[in-house]
Amino acid sequence: MAASAAVTANYVLKPPPFALDALEPHMSRQTLEFHWGKHHRAYVDNLKKQVLGTELEGKTLDHIIHNTYNNGDLLPAFNNAAQAWNHEFFWESMKPGGGGKPSGELLALLERDFTSYEKFYEEFNAAAATQFGAGWAWLAYANDKLKVVKTPNAVNPLVLGSFPLLTIDVWEHAYYLDFQNRRPDYIKTFMNNLVSWEAVSARLEAAKAASG
Amino acid sequence: MMRIVVSIIFIVIFAASLDAGGKKTMDPRGKETMDPCLESMKTASLPDLPYPYDALEPAISEEIMRLHHQKHHQAYVTQYNKALGNLRSAMAAGDHSSVVKLQSVIKFNGGGHVNHAIFWKNLAPVHEGGGKPPHDPLSSAIDAHFGSLEGLIQKMNAEGAAVQGSGWVWFGLDKELKRLVVETTANQDPLVTKGSLLVPLIGIDVWEHAYYPQYKNARAEYLKNIWSVINWKYAEDIFDKHTRDLDID
């Protein structure tokens, strides 16, 4: 399972941890073919071209993301680098037969920080539904607390000082072939059928270890 | 900050002027609002498309036109009217904090309504002049500013392709500087947010919903093809209207 520190590859288009048709009928093979095969691939390819011959060449994705965020006044490589990172993180946030309520420590923490799983579900749902335009919704960890965050375009919680644990892509390309304008249906489907709580738990362990 | 508030007020007034359909409403307590100015505030309504849903094929598919008009534009109208209702209540109550907080949802949805209302008029079926190049005086003005019509189109397409996330690419008239411009805006920001004296002549929606079912990730191909249904007559009319008193070459 990828923790945030592991997504530092030298700009490789890693395949998702499942076959492109494995998330059917919740997320179609066609969507994965375009979303991973075209969109994600383009971010990786364009990043390689973009950093060639610059001081960013050979640096990790994390490094590029942190150094091009520039307090929101984004430098050119930010978009491709962050989107490459975000998409790899997104595939690994999902699994066939996923979704529903987690158990154990993760459930306890969700209940601690959101009062109940249902309240977390509502909040995550609302963040994903109300991110206007392109962006992402996240479950993130900071200062020993779980929280829901929404970000525009390519921005992710790394640059906001938190550890990402779970994400949903709400750019229209993520859901348009399967759901058209019906983003709320897509979000519910993701929550009920796709979330990999194993990945989230592993990331949480890594985040706690990293915070010391 | 003031500029944003002024722009938003401009958007609200402009959007409300786009359509008929004023409704008297009650405030939450069942009383008519006291201020007649607030009471007469008109809500937005979805304008009809000036052509059938399949009329822009093959450049833009019927499926896209139906979704784009009946779902996306309709949602902006609905959410905008809801926000206006909330704004009316907040203003009546003197709840300034809420008035300010509502600005972003008004900008998103009101901007969406304003932009799409222009967009449908920016397009026309081929047999109604879609794609037919403009003539003078707009044509000469384009040549003067961009070298040629092809030059303008190339610039629009390059800027439209480069928009990261959601937004629009615009061909506009800058009344202050008396020249033609190509600009992009993010999300549903109308062109006026880039300059209060900018007048949109042609806007092209580069949100993914504008092209995804047909073109998927190939935004550049959508941009290339849309010119075959661009309604230059509309651009000419707006240009003529606004340059009557300006000395523009």
C-alpha cells in the first residue's frame, strides 16, 4: 500500500492496483481507460518534458509539488506534478468490493473526530459535491486529528500541511462517462462500493509514524 | 476586494436583466419583504436554445447539447435563484456576514447562467450561418489585432487548451483600451471579472462537460471543430453596438 512518502517515483505511470475492468459496474473500464490511460498518462509525460533541463529534473514528485506550490501562486510544473501524484493516490484509494463502513481503529477515529461514520460520510460527500469546478475531496490527518478537506484543480493536502489518507477525484473527466452531470451519484457510488479502507489504514499508520 | 463585490453586483444585475419571470415571494416569516427594490428582484430562468439539440452536429453532439442545456445550465439557474433568495433574506435582515458569504455561490451559479446564456447565442447551425466568417468592421479589426482570422482562432485554441481545470476562453472587446482581446477565465467567472469594461463577443466553454461525451480528453479537437458552428453574426452585432461611439480600427 502506498503511503504518501512512497509516491515519489521517477515519474512512472504506475498501473492501478486492479485490472481496468475490476471496478465495474461502479466505475467502468472505459472510464479507467481514459482516466488512467489518457489523463493520468498525459500528466506524467508532460511533467517529464516540463522538468527536462531544469533544476527540478530528477527531483521527487513530493519535492516538485512542495517547491512549485509557491503559496498558491503556482509555478508551471505544479499542475502536472500534483496531478501525477493525486491520480496514483486515487487509484490506490479504491479496490473492487470496497466501500462501506471501516472497522477497528479507523472506525474509532472517525467516530472520535466526526461523531459517527454517518457524519463523516455526510461531510465527505458535501465536500466532494460542493467543490466548484475541478478538484478533489480528501480525508486527511494533521495534529492527531482526522478532517475532511476539499481542494481546487491540482491542489492536495500535502501543500496544506496534512497527510492525505483518502481521495475522490471530482474533475468531470472522473465521472462524466459513467454519471454525466450526476456528481452526487458518483460520490455515493464511490463511498458505498469503491473505498479501500485498507489503504486508508496503512496511510494513517505511516502518517502517525511520520508525525512522531 | 471591492472590485470583486462590484463585479458580483454587476453579474447579479446583468443576469437578472437577461430574462423575464419576476415572482413575488414571501420571506420565511410569511410577510412580504419591506423593501420594494428587493421585492421586485427578478429570478433567472433557463433560456430556450435558438436551434434544435441536434443542430450543431457533427461539431457538437445532440447528447452534449441536451446535457449541457437541460442539466448543467438549468442547475446554474436553479442554484442561482436559490442563492438570490438567500441573499434577499440576508439583506432584509441586515445580516452582512451572510451577504458576503453568499457572494461565491452567486458568482459560481450566476456566472454559469450568464456565460451559458451568451454561449448558446455564440453558436449556430451551419445552415443558419454557423462558421461563416465575419465581415467588416469586425473582420478588419480582427486582422489589425491578430493578423488574420486564423491568427485569432489559433490564439483562442492555444489559450483554451491551456486552461487548467475548468473555465472559458473569450474573444472580447476592451472598451477602455479600445482593442480586441483574448482572455481566459476560471470556473464560471464571466469575462467582466478580468476587466469591468470587457465585453464578450465569443466565449468557448472548456469545462469538460462541454465536450467529454464526444471528444473525451481531446479538448484540442473540440476547439478545432467548434469554429464550424461559431455564430459570427452575434459577435458582429455586439461589436457594432459597442463601437459606435468608440474610435476603433
